[in-house]
Amino acid sequence: MQDPTIDILKRNNLSVTEGRRNILQLFLNHNASALRHSDIESSLHGLDRVTIYRTLQAFTEKGIIHSIPGSDGAARYALCKGGCEQGHHHDDHVHFVCVRCGSTQCLDDVHVPYVRMPEGFEATKVEMVVSGICSKCRK
Amino acid sequence: MQDPTIDILKRNNLSVTEGRRNILQLFLNHNASALRHSDIESSLHGLDRVTIYRTLQAFTEKGIIHSIPGSDGAARYALCKGGCEQGHHHDDHVHFVCVRCGSTQCLDDVHVPYVRMPEGFEATKVEMVVSGICSKCRK
DNA sequence: GTAACTGCAAAATATTTGCATCCTT
DNA sequence: AAGGATGCAAATATTTTGCAGTTAC
């Protein structure tokens, strides 16, 4: 198993296909920033739109990637760094959206602080998205 | 100025029209939870889709309402409680999305905690969205 | 061989733009 | 009267669904 994509797919009981390996490789190459469906589509021409949607869905369910909420109406995804299993995501890190270059990054070292919920509310997931100017654009 | 909707529109230099007053009234009535475009459309039949989009945009720009990030591909909006002016939103409260009833609520009393950004990152906005089961659905 | 995966067509949903008309100020 | 707001048509973008054909195991 020299190729990590094959390894990851097999570990998650997913068939090893060319399209999935390519999508996974894209995520591995873009470790720093999140990818939108359109990013993948333009990088991997020849791969059907629908297949990409279904692959992203499968990867999310398996805990290989996680989705990042955004206000611009397009879903973004990034690799899970560990601790995510079948149906359970444990990505407690903060996401950063740069208003200048438009990239979305996982700040793996910044974890989401605890917040006390009001009486009666049961929290199962907490998302934190910071917008501003990223370190690359500040330079 | 007995009607608050007229007051709000005038204060923000927006023409007082029937459609805008109705949309604003809807937000005033649903103070607790956020509204999607489709919620407004189904409540105010007869009002054009496009007009609703443009009204939501105008209200957001004026600081009357604010948008709430979500992963489901439909924008949500809620009234600003104060401190929001032309182009500057200061809604530092946490939003709660109920996975059972689907509603999005503003937890006005829970403010977003401070998080230190890594070197080089400049934060201008911080969003926090908690998912789980709301107090109404827990009962 | 069988179940899983893919591609194509089509539909559903969300949002934007242009323009002519109407209404608020 | 003038500028802003609305309605309608149409275009664009995003995502989902159905189904037949193909591929992985």
C-alpha cells in the first residue's frame, strides 16, 4: 500500500476507484485550505459533477472529510485530521475565511472554546468560523 | 409613528412600502427564530421572490437584520438587537440550530468567546453556530 | 456474480440580473 | 418630477434523484 489514497479508502470500506483516489489526492495536496465542489470539478475535468457530490457525501459520512459552514451558499470541505469516525466528527478546531483571497483554512491549533448553553438546550456540535485577512494576504 | 415598522424603515432611509413593512413585521413576530427566504415567501404570498431577496439584502446592508451561516445551502436571517449600523454588524451572540425542528435561534445572552488568532491572522468577524436540540424540542 | 460506483438526463432549489412599470417622497 | 422599489422574465448556480451501464471485489 504505497499510495495513501488506497489505504484510506480501504480502511473506510470504500471501493478504490480512480475518481475517488483523485479527489482524495486533491485534499491531501490542499491540506491547508478547504475545497468547494467547483474547485474539485475544475481540477479534475472528466469526472462527473454528480459523482463528485456523491463522493463528498460518502467521505463526510465516513469521517474522512468534514464540511465547513459558510454564508456564500457553497459548501466547503476539508480533511479530518483524526478522531473522526463513521458518522462522528470531532473537528473542534476553528475555521478561518479570508475575505481577501477567499480561501478557507482549518486552524488546527486553535480549538473551539467551551460555551455554556442556556437551560434546556443540548449542544451536540459547535462550529466557529472567523473571517478576516489570512497570514498570506497580510504579507 | 404608532407602527414600529414605519419607524424602522424611515430611520434607515428606506422607502416605506407595503412589502417591506410586511417582511419587517414578520421578523418582529418571529423574534425568537431566524427566517429563510422560503419562509417569508410562503408567509407573504403575492410578494415577488426577487423583491424579497432585494429587501433582505437592503435590510442586511442597513444593519436591520443579519445573516446566519449554515451548511444547508439556504441563507437565514434574524433581527439585529442593537449595535448594528450601516454596514457594520455587531452581533456577537451565538446561534443555535435545532436538528430536530430545524429552527435557528439567536441566543442573545450567550456571547461568542474570545479566541486568540495565530500570528499573522487578522480577525474581523467571528461566527459561532451550535447545533443540537433546542429547549422546545427537549420538553 | 453481485453490490457498489459512475455517467447522463432531468428536476428541484437558491440566487442574480435586466428592464419596463409603478410608487414613494 | 425623480429616484427608488416592484414585478416579470430569464439566466446562473447549487444540489438531488432516477436509471441504465460499468467496474471493483
